[in-house]
Amino acid sequence: MTTTQPQIEDQALEWFVRLSDVDAPAFAWIAFQDWLEADDAHRLAYDDVERTWVELDIIPVSAAVAAPAEVTVLPVAANDEDVSPAARRALRRRPAWLLPSFAAAAAVAVVVGVWPQVADVAPTESYHTDAAPRTVVLSDGTRIDMNRHSELSVRMGRKARTVTLTDGEAAFDVAHNAARPFTIAAGDHSVRVLGTAFNVLSHGDRFAVDVERGIVAVTPAGATKTAAVRLVAGQKIAQTGTQTPTLSQVAADQTAMWRQGMLVYRDADLGDVADDLSRYFDKPVTVDASARSMHFTGALRVGDEATMLKQLQDFVPVRATRSPTDVRLSGDAR
């Protein structure tokens, strides 16, 4: 039986309400991903519902406990309750050309009639690390583990949560709140969070995201928002410069292993390994032409410079030469 567009929109709305619950189980996220990938129309419908909910500033019932007493929470059904026909009709029967003006007008009505008349202005907090990692816990419970020599800023607005990863690497465990999207800007890339734990690397021309739990939507550099790639647990996207992004499978339990003092690689360019080692050494690690084509698969335990280089040399035929300015890796015929 062919599913009609109204039915797809109903399904999208029901998924949105169900996943608005911070306690939504893992099997619900898996089923949602299956539904999302079954048809492009599903993805478009869900994005439409999510966007409309945020624009209209509608608060799911599961978030009502945090609402001020004077706030009237609009009736949105929780997990297993039926979504009201009125809510469905409000989303389904609007003419496409009317949406922008309708959403803007409705958003103004909600803000004026329910919330105090203040702009969604929040201060920007900046964080950085030097020779040691750091953990930051945001006001909503989101946890950010920052790797060494990393820098980021955070803005926690009422309608949106935004992190700018200026440089380095960080692992995120994001508190789910569909009414306050969580977005990470990393260079020319963006990562939109749909409730998840994941790792982001943005350094020089390198960019990578690998997912430990949940779903993220990644927009690679140079791509439009509609070209966002959705990743689930155990998937990774990586891009260097203007090269085509690559997708790969990773062990979800090995995401951000640097937090446990391990650097794990699978067929990694030696240049990328050197870039990571530079974060742990006093001097930058460089690779000369004789070793640039080499790749590395294995794990390095974080320790002192000599120990980490010895571990690398156990797997890859390279010679490490120290100078006053750098540590250079070159090919070492064996």
C-alpha cells in the first residue's frame, strides 16, 4: 500500500514527539533511523516538523517541568499518546507559500503572549586547553570533553545552543532537547545534533566526526544544508581540505578513545597521525616526502615523546629525527 503525504507527515510528527522525551530508548532511535532512511520523503517531512516546532517555539510536555509558572505549555502529546487532530491539521494543511509568513507571525504571537518580551540573547563563554584535557558541563547538562590544545566557545540561547570549535578536538554528550537545537560550527562544516554522543575534530584542513550514540547531521564544507549527511552510532565522516568526504564504520565503543589515553587508527594517513602527536609533544611532528604515502593501523598509548614514537616505529618503518624546531618522520627501509 502506498503511503500518502498526509500519512507521512503524521508519522513524522509522531516520531518528533516520541524522540522529544529525554528518556527515549535506544531501540526507538534505531527504528527512527530505519524509518528515516526508507524514503527521502520521510526525511523531508521530519525536517519540516522539527523546523516548524522550533519556529513556533512549541514546548513538548516532557519539558514542562522546567517552564516558569506563568508559561502556558501548548498541548503536545508525550511518547505513546495520540497527537491531537488539531495539531496534525495545523502542520499538514498549511499552503507551502504561507509557511514563512505564518511561522513568523505565529512565533511573534507565542513570544508576546507567553514569554517575556526579551530577545534570545545569551552570553558567549569561551574555553581552551593547553597541555591537559578539560571537561566542561553546560547549564543543560551537556558534557564536553576537550582534548589538549583545543579552543571552543558556547552560546546557550533559549531557542538554540551553539558551539564554535575554533581549533582542536572535543567529545560531546548532548542533553536532548528538540526545542533547543544543538549545533556545532567547525570551520566551514556544521554538525546538527539530534540527541547523541560523538567526537569532533577540526584542526587545520582536517575535519572528522564519529558517533558513539544517537544521530547527528553533518554538513561538509561547500555543501548545502539539504546535503547534510546523517550519521548513526558506529559511523564516521572525515574530510581533508577540499577532498571528497569519506564515510567509514568505526567501533562505537572506540569513539574519542583519547579520553582513555589511547589514540586508535584504522588505515590513517601518517600525516594525520603526526598531526595528532603534535598535540602531545612540545614540538610539532612533521612528515617528509619519503613517508607521506604511509598509512597506520593500530593504537598508541599516550605517554612521553620517546615512548609514543617507539610504539609508532613498532608498526611503521619510519625514523624520527629531533631538531630544535620539530620532530621529523622519514622513511626507514628495513
